[in-house]
Amino acid sequence: MGVAYVIYVSCIAEVGGKVPGGSYGLARAVLGFYPGYLLSCLEFLEYTSYASVSVVYVTDFVTTHLKMNSEYQPLVWLLFYAICIGFLDSRGKYMWRCMLVLLVASLLPGVLFIFGSLPYVNFKKNAILHNFDNGETTWATGTISTAFFAILPSTTVGFAGVESPTVNTGFVKDPAVNIPKGTRAAVWTLLASNIAMVLVLASVSIAGCTWAWGSRRARRNGS
């Protein structure tokens, strides 16, 4: 799935950055005006749903942890959208610098987890499945439909939205050069981080993680 996304994003980034309107204009040029228009509408709804889900999640998080009445959630929605729209309407040099800070803040927890877990990884021991009834081990269970194709759509979550830079041609100076460069960098970063995360999660002992978490809680509580 990662290789498929690299190929897909590389293709649309190379072409979308040179077409007026980005991927919207590319859809109309390839499919024709009306089918391209419908596809662009669906893509617009996709990005709108991403933002809506994020707003609902952040609002639930804020109201729950601050113990606010759920009736105030629409006010939090309004505040969230006001901040985001004001951020996007700010001057470009400030917006892109803030985006860089958010990028580093988003990648940092994953990087710390991956490199912090490296001393404890053991792929040969922890990544296999143990059948405690007969003592056998295996790498997967079930058929190719249940063990592979059933979970294949879930792997797209790690690449969701990576194609969206191609719609930002109006925000970028020299989009024919910078859009392909930035989009390719984004998809390769996601590919490397997702592969590293999957390998580390599969190689770390669950019992070890539980013990480490329990030890931290005990030290925090002074016991």
C-alpha cells in the first residue's frame, strides 16, 4: 500500500502542480468538464469531512477534559474554525513557518517512540504469533482474505490526505516546482515513518510495555 501511494502521489504531484486549479483542474482536463466537476465536488466533500471529524474530536477532547457542558460545543466549533481560518488568511511567510512548527510537533512523538523503543525490539521473538495450546508459532492466521485483504483498507489511514497539497497551487510560489517537491517529500516521509512504526510495534513485547508503564506510574505516585 505504501508503494502504491508513492506512485499515485508522485504522478498527481508532477501533473497537478502544472495545471490551473491543481488536482481539480487535472480532473476536468482528464475526464472532461462535467465528470471532472463531479469528481472535484466529491474530493471537496472528502476534505470537508476530514476537517469536520477533526473539529468534533478536538471539541469532545476539550469539553471532556475541561468538564464543560456539552451545550457549549458549538461555541468551541466556532472558535476552532475562527482560529483556523484566521491562520490561513495570515501572511504566507507566517503561515508556512507555523505549518513547519506543526509538522515538527506532529512527527516528534513518533520519532521519540521509534528511537526510544529500539533497545527493546526483538522482531524474531515478539512479531510471531504463539499458539499456547500446541506450542506452534506462525506469522499470520486465517486465509488470504481474512489475514490480508480484510485489513488492507486500514493501511490507507497512514496516508490519508497526503494528496491534498495538489489543491494548494494558489498558496504556493512557483507551484510547478514546489508542489511536486513538497508532495513527494510528504509521501516519502509518511512511508518511512509508517514502516518504522509497524516494525517497532510488532517487535516490542506487550508485557514489557505494560511493565514499563506500570513502573512509571508507580514512580509518579511515589510508591
